[in-house]
Amino acid sequence: MNFVYVFWNGGCSDMDMTETKREILDSLLMDYILVYTIDLEEDRIRLYKKTEEYGTFDMVEEGVYSEFNDKYTYERVPEDTREWQRQQGTIENIKKELQNQPSFEITYVTNYGKWRKLTWRVLEKRGDMVVKALMCFHAVPNDSEEYYNEMRAKELSEINAHQMDMIQVLAQEFQTCYYVDLDMNSFEIIRMSEYMLERYRRAFETYIAFNYEKAFHYYIERDVAPQDRERMMQTITVDNIVEQMKHNSSYISSCLARNSDDKLVHYNFKWVRIGDDPTKVILGHADAEAEYQENELARKTLEDALNQANHANEAKNAFLSNMSHDIRTPMNAIIGYTEIAQVHIDDNAKVKDCLGKIMTASQHLLDLLNNILDMSRIESGRARLMEDEYRISELMHDIWSIEETRIQKKSLNFQIDMSELKDDAVYCDKMRMRQMFLNFVSNAVKYTPEGGDIKVTIRQRKSILPGYSRYEVRIKDSGIGMSREFLDKLFVPFERERSSTESGIEGTGLGMSVAKSIIDMIGGTVRVKSEQGVGTEFIIVFDLRLNTGSSLKSMGRSSLEEEENRVTPFRNRFEKGGSILLVEDNQLNREIAREILEEAGFTVSEVEDGDLAVERIMASKPGDFDLILMDIQMPTMNGYEATKEIRRLKDEELSTIPIVAMTANAFEEDRQRAKECGMNGFITKPVVIDKLLSELEKHF
């Protein structure tokens, strides 16, 4: 209809038209049911054509155009599309839209359900500026929704059968799916979710008129999260999608958008090319939150695994660094004093002094290895609590016995207050409890200067668990204390406020970690109060099951004070002697054990494996051996299996020979396993002579 504009290019008004021109214009506008002329400069409107069937919709025939536009959209257009349509009809928008095209149109539904198409056409231009326009109302042949459904179905039917099958398959992947003609900047609805139907269908089918870019700009402005809007605006453009389809059969973009619950979730937009034409695509739109969360979980799992690997590597490096220092320190003392003793071999006093220092360094090295093994087993979940009868007073007695020498050497005022203890007999893991409190008390002794004070106070409270009692143990010292910054790292493995090099105090940095791990295992808690230069107090709280039928003797404060740490010489300790079969695969260990046993008065026979021990006992006569010292880890047959074989012998005297484990497997579960397989005692390596001989005294 460009030639309609030509008739008026000279600037004449519709009142100046000749009859011929009017007849031509009427024929050109015959498809419209209502036509107005608009003077865009004067803001005036005048009726040009109407039909008896439709009339003027009760609107004015002449007047101010802006008022007409406001009144018509207010009275005839539904509320949800009213403002958009009013904006389309403003003078500013008409001038803008008609600047470079002869006409533009919108399709809409009236508020009484009728479909209409409204077209604005150029009537007169002055230079490049449109000054007059035609406003033409068009009746849809079948003014119902079915008409548009039929039209879309007809257009979709033009797609060949193969492509249609592909479209239907793709449509199943998405909650909402469109056929998009990028060449025409238009789209057709194939499938829509209930939410999209309710929120967007009317807009898409009316004033947006299936304009692809306009429709999705509208969607993005309403539902896409602000941080994703600009990117998605650029993504959905015709130019971008065509360019993507030239090189790829599909293209995906994701964003955060509102769902039917008005929540921001992740959505996927997928464009799939139909055939080889980059302008014909299927656009799928689906909630991808579940997929996103799954991918996010997988990403986080990988990230956590990487972090754990990095942390493990850092921990390994820290472990090796700390171990290199903490193992080399006592080893340096052992090697150094051994060399000094060799140089002064004839100086008995000097050699004795060196041996004492070698023993101290060896004990420190053993403590370090024990703590490392304990931490390893606790953190790996392999450590198990072994419940046995025990008394709180006996626990304190054991702690006192072990630390007494160091306490006296430093002239410390050491007190144990059990005045509020009512239930002494309990069930607990004796070894773990002793180890835990020994670590706390040992720390107090280590870091309290000479003449200082250490007090252990035990209080009993009511437990919420039936048959249990709650115990609160406070260990307070007047030692060097700790800084607030270090308290946060107190229970971290290998952490020390000052290294042994700086403080002159030996330590592994593992004692507190082990103690805290044991407290966690028994379901207890620990709090710390500390001030540098004043001292430290640990408050440990835990529940223990009461042993109401115990016959164990309680050890009071006087017993603790009277107990002495005896050192008994072992030469010829067993005057009556006895015959021992030593089963040990390591030659050096055999030599050490043989020397100790023979010095104590025993006759010793040796074999280096479990199977050989079984053969030796089977070949012996009753009375040849009074006891077997059995290693556990051996090449051919371990000590457990060897013990079981011996216990199965038919000769009762041979099958009941006492067997004592002497092993580097030092954990409580190892002790329990030894008992289960028929062993009568358990000694850990490295061998402490007094403990070995004390165990042998039980059988001789």
C-alpha cells in the first residue's frame, strides 16, 4: 500500500481529495471495518470510514487523538495489556515506527473476548517526518482463539513430515517449545507449560503478534534475574542465533528465571537447527534446576576432592617436616651419647650418664611414635573403645605413679582432690582414659616451672543417662600459659606455640590432639582457660557407666602419697630359673631378649617363626618349656595362628603351656585378639625390662 502515501505526498488533507482519489482510497481500505485519519502535529483525529455492522465502538468521530487513545485502551483493552497497547498508540511511537516503514500493526483481544488487528499507515510525510497517518481497525474473520490456533497449525503443517517428527521429539524434552522463523523474526507455539500459558500466551498472541525478539525481550524483562538480563538480551537476538546455527546444530544458554512458585531457578534455553537452514529452529525452554543442582553437586564433589587432596598433600608435607625434626632430635641424642660413651668406655660415671640420657631420648621417641599411631587409628575410625572395670581413684593413682619422678624432680606442689567423688567404680576403656589424662597432666608438669602448682580436682554430677554419672575433671597449673591466638589451634596435630628449639621443652605437638580425639570418642567435652605467665586450666566433662557391684579396692589420697616408684635390679631376679622358648623373627630383638632373660636367671631356646615354634613344642616333652614368649608378626606363621595350633595339641600339658605375646602391635584390640586366641599375657615393644619381668612373675 505504499502508493496510498503517494497520493498525499504533496501535503493535501483528506478534505481536499478529489472524488477519484477517494474512490481509489476506499478500494484500498475496503478490508478495514473502521478507519481514522490522525494529524500527528495537531494531535487531532477524524473518522474517515465506518461500517454499519461495527459502527465506531461508541467512540468519538472527531476530537483530540491522545484522549481517544487513552479512552479506547482504558475501556476496550484488558488490564494486563492495556498500558503496553496505549504506548503503541502514542504519537511519539507512531512517528518512530513509521519512520522507516509504511505501516505497523498489533493484534489484541478486547476485554469482551473479541480479536482485533490495528494498523497504523503513513498518510503524509514532510521530508523524512510523518505528519499524518491512518488508523485502521481490522476484524479477524473468525474473531476467536480457534482462528489463530488454526492459522498456526496450517503454518506448522508446511514443515515436512521428517522435520515435524524431529520437532515433536525435541518438544518432549522441554516444558515449553517454539518453532522460530528467524528470517521472518516470528515464532509459533508448539507446547507451553501451564505457567507460561497463563502468564504469556495472550501477550504473545496479541500485541506482541508472535514477534520473536519482542516476545523474548518481554519475557526477559519480566522473569529473568537482573544479573542475567543483559546477557540473555544479547543471546536471543536473531543475528546471534543465526550465526550460531551456521556453525552448530544446536546452541544452549542458561539463566536464572522465575518459576510458577515465583522462585528464581535455573532454566535452559536450547535452539536446535531444522535441517540445514540456519533461520529455521526449534527453541526449547525448560526448568533445569534439578540438572543444575546435580551438576553443582558433582562440581562441588570434585572441588572438595581436590581440596582434600591439596589439604592431604599439605598435611603430608607438614607431617614429614615435623617428623623429620621431632624424630631427628631424640635420634641425635641417642647417636651422640652412644658415641660419647664409646669414647669414654673406661669412665663408668660418664658412661652411666650417657646411658641415662639415651634412655630419656629413647622414651621420648617412643612417646612420639605412640602418639602418631594413636592419631592415625583414631582419625581413620579404626580405634575402638574397650569397656572394662576401673576406678577413678585407680586412674589418678596410675597418673601419679607415672609422673611422680618428674614432679619430685621439679619440686612441684601436686594435689589431687577427690573429696566430691561418690561413685568411684565405673566401666570405661582403661587404656584410653589413662592416656587421655596422662597427656593433660604430663603437659602441666612439662610447662610448669620448678616450685609451681598443679591441682587435679574431680567432681561428680548427675547424668541424664540412666545408670551413668557425669564427671568433671579440672587440671589447673601455674605454668607458662598460652596466648589467645594459640588456643584456637591447641588441638590441631603438630601445633605448638613455640617449637622445642625456641622453648627448650621437648614435645611432639600431638599429645593434645590425641587427648581431644579420645574425649570425642567417649562423647565428652573439653574447655580451656589460659593466660600467659599465669597458667592453664582444662575442664573435661564426660559420662561413665557406673559399676555398682565392683569389688575393686579404692585408692585414696594416702595411697597415692605412699606409693613409690621402685626400681628393681633384674640380675638373678628369678633364682629358681625356668625354661623359656623365645619365638622372634628379628635377630637383634632375639639377642636383646635373650640377654635380659638369661641375666634374670632363665634358660632360653630360640626359633624365628611361628611354624617352627609349633614344631618345637610338638617335638618336646612336658616340662621341657615352662613358658613361650611369642612375637606376633612373623614371615610364615604369625603368633596368633601359632598359639591356636599349640592350644589344639592333644597333649594337655603341652597345649596349656603359658604363652605371652611380646609384640610391636601395641593397641588394645591387639591385646584383645591375643587373649581370644589363647595367650596368657601381653608385652609391648620396645621391651621395658621391669614390665617384662613383672609379667613373667605371674607365671613363675
